[in-house]
Amino acid sequence: MTGSKAAPTRVDTSRPHPARVYDWWLGGKDNYPVDEELARKILAVDGTVLRGARANRRFMHRAVRTAAEAGIRQFLDIGTGIPTEPNLHQVAQGVAPECRVVYADNDPIVLRHAEALLHGTAEGSTAYAHADVRDVDALLGRAGESLDFAEPVALSLVALTHYLSDDPEGDDVYGLLGKYVAALAPGSCLILSQVTPDLSPEAIEKAADHFRRSGTPFYPRSLAEFSRFFDGLELLGPGVIPVYGWRPEPEDVAAQAEGIVPVYAGVARKA
């Protein structure tokens, strides 16, 4: 079973979009000059971004594999970004072909690539919802057409929360996460990664300044601020940790020799 939600596909090329900037860092071709310009500016002041993008992808693979091996068969990936293989459904269905996966993103470019996201196993399903993380009810409603929220779901927001403010009058990122977690059944898990100023403060502040000047809000968070996302949940070992160190595989251990990655990661279970 596959499916996608129709939505306007007009792409705003007058300002950069985080998903397309990230695509450029990963060596992708689905970005515009305005995205490349910002990506290069940030790379010039923060030399960690390329390995950070790669480290985030590998963390997603490890976390999804962990959830699938623990028996979770449903996955909701918010802030999907432009498809990069192996993608989440390929990892999950590689463990258990019957896994059901819903991708959600608000970038029209991702919508155009929905078909690439939807090629899963015959036993499972993949679907795409064009939706904004801030519209919790709409996003969960569309995801609920493919997922059963009465059963455990692995919810992933990888490298997304640093684009959302914690202002209760703004994005209210902690409130948003709380609403999503409240909708999950016991046994579900939350997969997160987030840029931090703790490990490279000067470079991250310069990168954040470039994001903000481009019209893209950016909110690096400390260890305590990031850990707050997991309040009320049971953290899986090794807890909240720099992204390279979360259950590393040999490739991740080798990559640590390249230098730090100022990103925290964690996975937690809803009891």
C-alpha cells in the first residue's frame, strides 16, 4: 500500500529552505542557488556541517533499526527532507518487511519526490503527507490514515527541532513535542537530534547568525534544553549524547577521527 497527499507544489526560490540546504551539504542536486549560497556561507564559518549532516543520517539509520529490532512496526518521520538512500523505510523494512512508514514534510520539493519515498516492500506500506510540524492535528490526521496510533509508533524528528522556537507565543517546540508524544501509545519511541552550542560555541553562533539573516530561524540548544524533550520518557542507553556516540557502528567510530559534531541525539520510550 502506498499513498501521498496532494498539495500545492509552488516552490519559493526567493529564500532558502532547511531541507534544501541540508540536501546541498549531503551532495544532493535538489536545491537552488539561494540554498547553495546559504549552505556555503555556513560551511565557511562552521567546518563541522558536512560531517554533521552525514552523522545525522547514520544516527537515523541506527535509531530506526533499534526501534524495529525492538518490535515497533510503525514509523512517523516528520521533517523528512529530500530523499537520500537508504531512507527510513528501507532501514525499517529491512528489519521487518511489514513495517508501515509515513513521511511528513512541508517543502513542495519533497512532495515532488514523494514517489521516490513510496517504494517500499509489498508486505508493508509507505505514505507521504504534505504537512507542517506545527499543525499537529492535521499532520496526525493524515498519518492516521496509514498508521494505527493505538499501537506503538516510532516518531522521528531528526535535525528538525533547532528550526523551532520554544516561545509559547511562537512555535512552542516543547508544547508541540508534548502533543505528539501524548498521541503515541505506550511502547512508542521518540527519536531526536538537535544542533547544540555546547561543543563548538563560536562556530555555531556564526552559523545561527547566517540562518537568521537568511530568514530561517535557528535555535541551537544546550544539553539541558535538549534533554527536556525527553521529560516523562524512558531514555534508551546510552542516553542523550553527541550524535557520533549513540550506539556507534564501526563507520561512526572511524568518523570521529574527523573531529567533533555539535549535535546531540537521543531515543526514548514511552512507558
